[in-house]
Amino acid sequence: MKILGISGSPKKNGNSEQMIDRVLAMAEKRGFATDSVFLSEMEVKPCIACGKCRESDECPIDDDMEKIYPKLDEADAIIVASPVYFGSPTAQLKALFDRSVLLRRHNFKLSNKIGAGIAIGGSRNGGQEKTIQVIQDWMHIHGMVVVGDGGHFGGIVKKPFEEDEVGTKTVDDTIGKVCDLLEMMKKK
């Protein structure tokens, strides 16, 4: 089973990418295959609502989303991290979310995959819960099974994450829940 980690940050090697590296390393230790998407290394243009994905399983926009579609489709679980930009996820991540409508329009390809979110803010109450809510809303619209950290919404961290023991524990607990659920599914 494979877990895909997505960093929605445009900043290379920032907190979001480091958190994705952390959770994927934990998943690998538990025996899962992993893959990642770092939007700092890619260009994903916004959806233009042309409607062509209703008729075709290809988006007419020429960018890196074509590399991301198969990664989303192949994953059994998806964990998404975003910094908080003005109370919500980044524009780069929102573009990926909007463009994923192609997968919904063609047999709900993300349906029943496990999903979880991580948000990194500038303070303890920097908009992380609202950011995770947007991530989880995207997952719900696709019919995914959404998990949190066992007590709350998911990984809620303040930057720099290395100094936030409480927040980092929520991230560790979130990937733990994702792995636990995948293991339960594997047994069936």
C-alpha cells in the first residue's frame, strides 16, 4: 500500500516539506511505500473552468499536474501539508485541489482513499484548524475517508516545527492513524 505526501508550500525545504518528509519516513518504517509531491518544485496553474475534463480524462492545461494525477490515483492514502497563508492553504495547493476535479469526474478516483491534513502556522492559533478544514473539505468532496490525530483535526503545528513538541506530536499521531487504518484495510 502506498501513501502520498503533498506539500502545498511554494517554499523549498520549508516546514511543510520537512513535515511531509517526517511522516513519509514514519510510514516507510511501518512498511508502506511512499511518494511525494512538493509544489515548490512544480507548476500547477489554476483551473479555468473550461469543462473539457467532463468530456475527456485529460486536462487541456499544459503543466505539472499531468505528473500529479497518476500519483493521486495510485495512492491508497494522501496526507497534505500546507503553511497557513492568511487563514487558509496556499494558492498553489488550492490550484491542485481545483484541478483534481478531473479525477472526480472520471469515476471518483480518490473515493475511499484515506486522507489527512497538516497545517503549519506562525503561532499556536494561526489559522491551522481552518486550513485543515479546507484540506478535509477537498477530501470529503472526493469521497475520501478522513482521519485526524485521534483527538483533533490532524497535525497542527507552529513554526519552526522543530521547536513545537506538542504540534509535532499531533503530526506523528496523524500519520499513525493513517497507517493504522491502512493496516486494518489490508487485513480484510
